[in-house]
Amino acid sequence: MPALSNEYDNLSQGAKDILFKPQDMVIGSERVGDDVYIDVLDPTNGTAVASIPEGTRQHVDKAVAAAVDAFENGPWSTMRAGEREKLIIKLAELVERDGQALSEVEAVESGRTLMNTKAFDVDFPADCLRYMAGWATKISGKTLPVGPAYLPPGIDLFAYTLREPVGVVAGIIPWNVPLCQAVWKIAPALATGCTIVLKPSELTPLTALRLGELALDAGIPPGVVNIVTGYGSEVGAALVEHPGISKISFTGSTSVGRQISAAASESFKKITLELGGKSPMIVMKDANLENAIPAVALGIFANHGQNCCAGSRLFIHDDVYEQVVEGVINEADNIVLGASLDPEAHMGPLVSMAQQARVLEYIDSGKSEGAEVVAGGEALDHPGAYVKPTVLMNARPDMRIVREEIFGPVLATMRFNDNDDILALANDTEYGLGASIYTENLTTAHQFVRGVKAGNVWVNIHGILDAALPFGGMKNSGHGHELGDAAILSHTSSKSAVVNVTQ
Ligand code: NAP
Ligand code: MG
């Protein structure tokens, strides 16, 4: 049995250097504190493991001023693209160098196991930084044949487009994969020559703050990457309203995204919104169940279900319903819960006691609306924000557990038969972030990919993201894309130039 409460004695020195002390904001080249600090808690035991300044509008003003200065006055804005590329690669190397400490700190503040934090808050961010670094030298415009009919003959024009960085970006991120989220915001800003002010969630701010320091250590000029901590209602809102900000890149809930979208439209800021999800997974009767069962279990339970792409609605063909549910129950029951630093644990607690209460309330609502809990369904009889991996049978599309994003390890399973339209089932949601289908039939698979209203679709696997793949949602899941070439486009504006070269 793994421990259920973290012990800190065996932490690496790098993690000890970050934990158990106040961690100040990174603004320009300085660490900036405040009179008021917020405790950062370990959700395995409620211990305060560090504290961060409760930032204010004044801090936002200072950080935006530093970012505007770095953008307008160089050396960032005038640096060779190849030099920027090198600095971003250096940052990736520093993230990897400090990988042990970063993954430990992330495990302590977010409750996710070390294996998970190493993969998603160290390895994947390093990948994303390198991928975006490569773009720095490949951002280009076009030459275009122009010669409008209204001009008299004989006028010779040469026209081209430039892609220019949009300016200062505000990155606002949630707590579910904190360092990964921070890099998704910072890396494309750096690659395109933008500067950024990042606001992490106050629940999980510590690795983002360290990343801000690492950016300075890498040689990225002061003011290019600024990290301001505090609450969304104060720091987040101040960033959204700030006239010095040109683009807002937000990841979080649909309700906050809606507020941000309304506020940003006042000043016509560019926005990217990555919001909630209620992703369907469809198991056809011809699916290879040996592959499908572990894939759908991972689809919901990865990152404790605290994952915007979590496959929280599982539709299974009648012929294989019992078999698949039994297999998923088996997968759920084999997940070992334990303290995030214990290497024997497969899954830690949720991020906070509030999140635990929210998830348990959803499970109760599912039961009271008539679904049957067949795995998990409860907290552990122990302090800490634990929730057992939960599977519900015989859910219905009208239930809250099927309609609303839970953001926890809770799977609602439903049946369908040959007469049902799987696209109608999959699309019966306000969200459109992810979707997966399990089938051996190529036609079924590709018809699903075409017809499903989701920004990210997977066949015989769920939730694969890559730095090269644009990531974004349809419907209430968001607006715009991150990663891939889409992130480069959204951090740059096109400028058209026409030169009269008539001899
Ligand atoms: P959240 O409440 O929307 O918060 C996200 C961030 O926005 C936090 O930093 C938050 O600050 C800040 N914020 C809150 N109110 C704000 C305001 N009025 N103006 C500006 N910023 C504000 O979401 P969460 O509870 O942290 O995270 C869970 C949600 O994120 C889920 O709904 C999930 O689906 C979504 N998510 C989406 C994706 C995706 O890529 N699509 C990925 C991960 C998570 P505080 O620290 O004060 O809360
Ligand atoms: Mg919140």
C-alpha cells in the first residue's frame, strides 16, 4: 500500500529550494513580493508547502510595462530569429536539467503522481519549446501578384506580406497540467517575438514561477517572460482589461472564458480560448476490445479526469456493453491511489478539497438521477482530496453527469444499438473539444472523424496531443487553436506592403 500523505524528506535539493518558502513573482529581472501571501497547499494532506504573493492591479501594470518595454525597445524585438531559437532551446534544456525538481514540486502542489508530472510537466513542455523554437526561423510572408484593374497601365507594383508579432500576450491558465499550460502560452509567444505576462492558477503557481526564472537563466531578456500570481478576479481581470495587452490566451472554464471574451471585445484584443469539454468515446461492436478497453479507461482516468479532453461520455454498442463495462471496471479497480510522491501510486488526490467535493456531488447526482455506480463512487476514508476512479452504468443523455463537465475521474457509460446515429449521440453536447471512436472499419472511422463536432478526434486511441498538432475546440469548448502552425499564426499579424517599382 502506498502512503496517502506526502513525506518531504526525500525531495531533491532542487525541489527543497522551491518549497517551504515564499515564492515571489517574476517581473522584468526582479522577484517581486507583496504584503499579502496566499498559501499553496499539498492536496494529499492540506499542508501549506509554499506561499505566493496575492498580486494586484499595480503588479499587473508593472509587469505589462516591463513586457511592453521588452517588446518595443529591444533587444528582443531586434534579435535575430536564430538567436531567439537558441534561447528557446536553452530554456527547454533548463526545464529538462531541472526535471526532477519540477516534477516533484508539481506533484506536491497538484497532487498528480511523479510519473504523470514528469511526462506532462517536463517532457512534453520541453518538446513544445523545441518545436516552437524551430518556428522562430521559419515565419515568413508571401510575395503576391498585384495590379488592380482600376490603375492605369504601366504602373508596376511589387507586393508582399510580413508576419509580425502581435505584441504583449496575456496568458491565463488553470491548474490541471500547470507547467505544460505555461509552456503552451510562453513557447509560441517567444517563437514569434512577442512578450508575455502569465498568470498561473493560485492553486498551482510554483513551477510557472520557476519557469520565469529559468527563462532569465536561459538568457531571454528581462521583461520578455513575466509571471504574476494572484486571483483571477483581480490579476486575471486586470490583464484582460489592460490596454498594453494585444492578445489574450486563456485556458480554463467556459464560464470564465465567456466573461473574458466579452471584456476583450471592448478593446478588440485578439483572443484564444481553450475551454471545457465533455468528450465522447464510441465503442463499436467491431472494435478490438483488447485495445479499446484500456484506451477508454485511460481516456477518462488520465490526469485523474482533470483533463479538458477527458472522455467522460462512453457510448458502447449493446452487443459488447457488458463486456466493455466489465473491462473498464477492472481497469478502474486496478488503479492504485496514493500520495503523489509515492512511486507505488498510480493516481494521487484531486487538486483540492473543493474539487473533491464538486466531483463527489456529481457522483451523487448521477446516482439520484438513476445511474448505477459500478466502480469507485466515493472518497477514500482518509484525509486528502482523493476520489476513487468511478464508473457509472446506464447513464442517460439528459443526466447532469452526461451534460456537465465534471473534471474528475468519473465515467458515464451508455448503450446504443444498430438503429442509433452515433454522430447524433456524440454531438449531443454544448462542448466540442475531443472525441474518439473504436472500430476496425475504416469507413466508420473516417465518417466519424468528418461528422463529429469536435476540434480533436482520435481513432482507436484517446487524448493524444503533440506540439505539431493544432489543438482547439468547437462550440462552447473555445475559440482559436494552440500548438502547431496555428499558434504561430495566432501570435502574428499579417501586414500587406505594396511598393511602386515603375521605371
Ligand atoms: P477557471 O476557473 O476558468 O480558471 C482558469 C484561470 O482563469 C485561473 O488562472 C483563474 O484564476 C483565472 N480567472 C478566473 N476568473 C477570471 C476572470 N474573471 N478574469 C480573468 N481570469 C480569471 O478554470 P479552473 O477551475 O482553474 O480550471 C478548470 C477548467 O479549465 C475546466 O473547465 C477545464 O475544462 C478547463 N480547461 C480547459 C483546457 C483546454 O485546453 N480546453 C485545458 C485545461 C483546463 P484563479 O486562480 O483565481 O481561479
Ligand atoms: Mg477556478
